Amino acid sequence: MDGNLAYQDAIREELIGGKIIAMSPRPTVNHNRVAFNIAVLFDLYLKGKKCTPFSDGVDLYLDDDNRFVPDFMIVCEPDKIKPDGIHGAPDLVVEVLSPGTAKNDKTVKKETYARCGVREYWLVSPADKFVEVYRTNGTEFILHDIYTLYPDWQLAQMTEAERAAVVTHFKCSLYDDLEISLEDIFYRTF
């Protein structure tokens, strides 16, 4: 029997392509830390600005057949924000990959986000410590880049030129003045 009373009756669901899909009920510690770190990073940056960050647990109504619960999103159009969730495409969506949800995050959800007008989409792997950044071309997402936080042992095996080529910071296309550190995203993960 499950000893965590908070999860015994809480079955989280999404509507994907008109079908109700059960979500992974419990995020791992690393999943939680990564989602939290991203939320904190953007919450601090967006304080006093027009766009609003939302962390896990907020329903996103994209159309009649698709209601998702992203791990993180940014909404820059206040009229999309309603008491029961977000109605319409956010500007940025982040999904933190879990074994049970990765397939949907990488396929049908990614395609739906692009079709509905999300401008940028991140897939974040706590296990492999990478961020895949996709940007829209107006109809579909194009892979912009993959940013990886390499462990010290792997960096030690690289040549000096390879280490110099490792990218440790990147920018979200929504904000030219925000530099995002991979160390910050994966802070306190193992």
C-alpha cells in the first residue's frame, strides 16, 4: 500500500487528442528540482514585467481535444489567464521528461504545441542533464539546439578544444537580456 496519503486519491490527467491520459502521479526528486529551478529563474526575471510564469499544476486549454498540464509555461497575453487555467497558447512551454510521459512530450504534445502557436518549447532531461530547445517557424517546431551539462569526469576526458566548445549558458528567444545557466537549471540534482 502506498504510504503517501497526498497521492492516494490524486490522479492527474491530461486530454491528449481527445483521449484522457493518466499522468505520472509522482515526479522524482530530480524532476521536481529541475521544474522548480526553471520556475524560480523565470519568476525572478519576470517580476514586474508583462509576462507571467506558471509552474506545474496549471491546466492549459489549447483546444477542445487537448488539455495539458505542462511542467512550466510563460504567458504574455493576460487575457488567456482565467481562474481555471490558461486558455490559448503560452509563449514558452517546458516539459521535464519522465519515463512515463517522454513519448507524448516528444511527439503528440510537441506537435500540438506547435500547431496551437507556442513560440518556444523545451524538453528537459533531469537524468541526462540536457535541454532541447525548439523554436517555431510558424507551423512546426525546429530544433534550435541541445544544451548539455557535462559531469566533471566527462569534461576531464575532453581535449582543451572540446571543453572550450561546450556551451554552458543559452538564451530563451523571448528575452535577449536573460542568460540561462545549465548549472542553475540542474542545481541540486544528482
